[in-house]
Amino acid sequence: MPVYKSIQLVGTSEINWADAVKNCYAEAKKTLRGIRNIQIIESDVKVKRISASES
């Protein structure tokens, strides 16, 4: 009977969501072995306010 462990992690990046996943994976593999799957459950985006002169 297969058994697997599921954990939740939060990754962040100033660049994009893919970079956030890479950062999270890099940290996770320091202490976890055999990572075989990453599932992105939720994503949030911080929106910068743009002044009229920038648009």
C-alpha cells in the first residue's frame, strides 16, 4: 500500500509565480527527500499603484 506525506509551503518572489515555486522547492529540498510532486493550490498577486504619468 503506497503512503505519501503531504506538506504545505509558501513561496514568494518579486519576479513571478514560477520563481516563487523555484524558491520554495529549493528550500524544501534542503530537508526533504524524494520530492515528486508540487501542487499549486493558491496564488496571490500584489498590485502596485501606477501614477497617471506612468501609464
